[in-house]
Amino acid sequence: MNDDSKNIGGIGIAYRRRSVRKFTDEPVSDATLQQLIDAAIHAPSGKNMQNWHFVVIRNKAVIHQMAALVEEKHEYLLGFIPAEDKQKAF
């Protein structure tokens, strides 16, 4: 697929999406957060209900606690996947 075909209908952004796994300690301004939330509320939602709820957490201790809870639940859910190869993929 060439670059032109990736931009048909404005979907080019989907091909330019990337994951970020390294973050800086630089704080995000309130204005930037507001811009991001404004953009997020325009994303599609199930049945176009747009029942958005956003919580901004800046306290690093709370963020680490939440990450630990997610990891704990992830491990719990792995127990429901019987095949070892599926567990590795999960």
C-alpha cells in the first residue's frame, strides 16, 4: 500500500499511530490536557452514546498503584485461558 492510499478518507492518521513507552517527567499543561480531552470526546462511541468520563491523575504514587492493580487483574484473567500459548499471547 502506497502513502497515497493510506490517506484516502483521512485514515492516514491510523497508519501513523504509534505506541509510546518512554515518558518524561515533564508535566503536561492544563491547556494541553484540555485539548486532548476535547479531541477525545469527538471519537466514536458505542451507539453514539458519548457517555464520556475522564479522570486526570497527576500523583505518581496513585498512577503506580493503578498500574499494579491492572497487572494483578491481568494475571488473574490469565487463569481463565487454558492454553499456554494463548496465555503468552494475552
